[in-house]
Amino acid sequence: MECMKCGQLLPLAKLERMKTGTYRRVCNHCKWIYYVRPSRYRRIIRELSCHKAPDTS
């Protein structure tokens, strides 16, 4: 199958398998770059904004 993001032709083992048995047409590397890494950054930013130091005025 061809990855929709990078266009590489890859075997099915390199694509994400869904619970239903079908394959998402994004390779594991592109999945990391486009979905997993940004979600981790959003989580870190959210946690940092919730745990700001109290105002000492």
C-alpha cells in the first residue's frame, strides 16, 4: 500500500492496523510526525499552563 502522507510504497506490516482489521493508509513514521508528536506537545503545553506558579503580588 502507499502511504497517503509520504507516498512510499510499503508492506502492510509498516502501516497501522485498526481494531476492525483494516489498515490506516499512513505509515508508522508519518503517524508519529503528524499525529503522535503534536498531541504530546499539546499535552505538555496544557499541563504547563495549568501548573503556573501562583501570583506573589
